[in-house]
Amino acid sequence: MHSLMRFRAERRSKIKTMNESVKLNADQRQRYMYECIRQRIGMLHYAPGMMINEMQLANEFDVSRTPLRRVLQQLSYEGLVEIRNGVGTRVTDIDMKTFKDIYDLRILLAETMGSLSPNWVTDEHRKTLNGLIARAKELRDRRNIDAYATLSNDLEALICDLIGSKPAREMTDLLYYQVARIWCTFLPNLEWAGVIGETLDELKGMSDALASNDVGTFGKVRATYLRLMLKKVSRYISSD
């Protein structure tokens, strides 16, 4: 509870700072709201079954109900919330039945990163990845699931930025957030040192690929890690 309250306070402060320093247009503001709410669902700050208070969110983001409802409609289309007339907006339950199917598709998309109009690798991409490696190293001796989830979200943003095909990029992003909260659900039950060690192996493999401007190998490294994640969670589910 304290973690969630701190998260909301930090987010409100960030929103206020952004509004004061940068005048966001309507589309940018809507996109920011969408990303914030989606991340809260993915990180289980908005738990499955929770009712979303639209008035509270509208006040937090300093917007009217209309743009907020557009965001919630988009999240409903993506299967993360359910909107019921006369009842409100509810975070959907986690769907374990489609977990493997989604991971299989994510693996396939990762393996085709080198052939689906990859974007040029830039120094900014390499710098971002080096920053992720540094953050992962800091987590080796500090178990922090929120920090790990945020790192994973930032890695996903980097991956999407390297995908030139708009349909593939949008599908990659959509599928990631459909299963992110499933991974977060099982993460506390996994051995922390092993999780961070495997993450660092993935990031270092990706770093080597970007050093060679090789998006194809970058995607194959990602696919290998996704297979490992699928195996871990599937084993855990089977043992229950």
C-alpha cells in the first residue's frame, strides 16, 4: 500500500513538473495518460479486478473525463480493462489460457526483427542499453520488483524503437503489456539472483549485437530470453 501511495505521489509530481515545463498538446497528453495507466496495470499497481476511479484519474492528470475515456476505451480494446455501462471500468483478470500463445507470437516477432524493416542503430540506442545494464547490476544485491518491472518496460521501449515496421512494432508493444503483469505475478516466487543474472546475460548479448549494428542478432537474443521466461513460468504453473 505504501509503495502504491509513493508511486502515485511521484507520478503526480512528475505530471505537474511536465505541465509546468512543457506545454503538451492534446495527443501527447492522451498518449502520456495511456502509457501511465497501462504501466500501472502491467506492474500490478492496479490489480486484477480493481475498479478504476475516473474522477480521481481525471484530477490527477488535470484533464476532463472525455480524453480519459478515450484512453480507457483503448485499454479496453487491448484487453487490460473492462468497461461496463452503469458499473464503471474494471481491470481485467489475468488470462493464463493465452499466456503460451502470446509468448510464442512474441518469440516469432523477435526473431524477425532483422528482416521487418529494422531501424538504424544509433549511439542513443547503445547509450540507452548501457544504462539498462547499469541499472540491472544495481539490482543484483537489491531486490526491487518495481525497479525491475520499470527496467523491463524501458527495454521494451528500446526494442520497439528498433523495429521499423509499424504493424510489427505495435503488435510487439501490445503483446508485451498483455503478459507483463503475468510475469510480475510470478516474479516474487523466482530466485532473484538467477532472474537478474539472466537479464544481464540478455542485455549484454543485445549490447554486443548493437555494437555490430546487427538488429537481427539483437532480436534472436531477445527470442532466446523469451523462451527462457516462458519455460520458467510454465514450469511454475505446472507445479501448482
